[in-house]
Amino acid sequence: MDLYLNGEIVDEQRATVSVNDRAFLFGDGVYEVLRASRGRLFEPERHWRRLRGGLDELRIGSGVMEEHDLPAVVHRLLERNGLTAGDALVYVQVTRGVAPRAHQFPPTTTPRTVLVSTSGFMPKRSERSTGVEVITHPDLRWARCDIKSVNLLPNVLAAQAAAARGAFEAVLLRDGMVTEGSRSSVFAMVNGTLRTHPANERILHGITRAVVLELAGQAGVPVREEGVSMAELAAASEIFLAGTTADVMPVTSLEGVPVGSGEPGDITRQLGAALDARMAAAFDAAPARE
Ligand SMILES: Cc1ncc(COP(=O)(O)O)c(C=O)c1O
């Protein structure tokens, strides 16, 4: 596969980044993961807006997005890698660039490191039809989880704890409340209301989360953006994850205990189908270049 690195399209086997890259030394960068199908992107404006927000928040500067014309790069790469017929994932990472190791920022003129890569993707159909198991894990992250930083060590540790127990995802708990998953948003049906953590600094503002909230509103499902306690999660009639790679993923087992009937719940199925329809419409209708 070819990828885009700092203005050039190169074979991924040959692409190299300096050991003095700020992301290598400090995790000083942000990233995005977008879903593509038939060469078209799902909710690209929302992903670009979130990336822009992270770059500005960290003072890396969002001008880099225009300098590199990221949407055009993505389409070029999808074509180049033969990924315009099926499903694909797009990975975008921007770091503060290469500079001798010192904690404080290098000069603002330091060229940013910009990476875009693409890969084929298989939607998780069988997991979505059966549902998955999750474990809980302490949320060890910093106080700005809304920034999609490449500092993912707490997420990595939580995901590994889940994998070690054969679970699909780790649901993170902070102060006894569910925040989100290691790489997904978490929703629960609690006493007939669909609940998810408010979009503040304790969670990533998931794109799929936002779409699911819209779909739930349209479907007349009562929704509240309000934290879910561990006790409420354990008593929830339905739980699901939402994310760019998970779609709407039913959770049928929490720490080995069945959730509700132990089958994917009705609201979960309904919202999963609504998300699929929304994606299908986006992939059919969107212009080939966003
Ligand atoms: C911590 C975290 N929460 C939520 C999500 C889901 O976000 P999105 O729907 O934008 O993919 C992700 C995706 O990577 C994530 O890493």
C-alpha cells in the first residue's frame, strides 16, 4: 500500500519518520480515523472539524490541513490503493514535526509531520449480529479526552486488558461513572431512556455518537446525555458501543454477566439499522470529492 507522508506518496515499506518527531518523543500530535466506502467518506466535515479543533487547541495549527489539501490527498490515496470499490479506513495523523528533544514547542515554522494512510476494512457483521462482551477498566486518561491525541497509552492498556480476557472492548470508569470505551462511545438503556456521557472534556466527542444521538431523536427514543453509573450500567436493559469501526455494536455480556436478555436489544438493533441506512445513503449520495 502507498501512503502520503509530508507531501509525497510513498510505499509504506519505505516511508520513514525521524526519531526526533514530536509524536515519537512526546506523543505530540493528533489523528483521525474516517470510514470510506466506494471512494466516499462518511461524515467527512465532522471529522475535519474535529481534527481542526484538536490542531488549534494544541497550537499545532490547523492551517496544515489546507497546506496539504487533506480531502484531495485522501481521495488520491484511495484511488491509488485500489480502495474505491469496497469499504476502507482512512488514517490521518498530524504531529508538531521534527525538532531536537525539548519539552517546549519548537519554532512555529517547524514543518508539521502529516501522514495519511488507507486500508481495506471489513465491517464487523458477525459481532454485530451476536453482540459482544465488554469488561470494565479504570479510566486512567488525562483531563482533555476531547482532544484526539496520539497519546493513547491508557486506551492501549484498557484494550489489552479486554483482549486478555477475550472481550471486545473495555468500558472506562472514572469516579464510578462510565465515560466511554477504549476506542468507542458507550450507550446504555437505563429505565427506558438512552443515556450516554455528556460531550465534555472527559470523553472524545465521537462522530458516530453524534450521529446515533440524531438517529435516536428522529426515532423518538428518549435520550439523555447524562453519565451512567456502574450500578446503572449493570442494571441496563441494553448496552451498545458506537464508533467509526464498531458502528452500533450490541453489548450482550458485561464482565461475563448477560445484558438484558443476553441478546442484542430492540433499540440497539433499530439504531444499528438506522446507522447502516444513513451510511448507505451517504455513500450513495455524496459527491465523490468532499
Ligand atoms: C476513546 C474513543 N471514544 C470514542 C471513539 C469513537 O469515535 P468516532 O465515532 O468518531 O469514531 C473513539 C474512536 O476512535 C475513541 O478512540
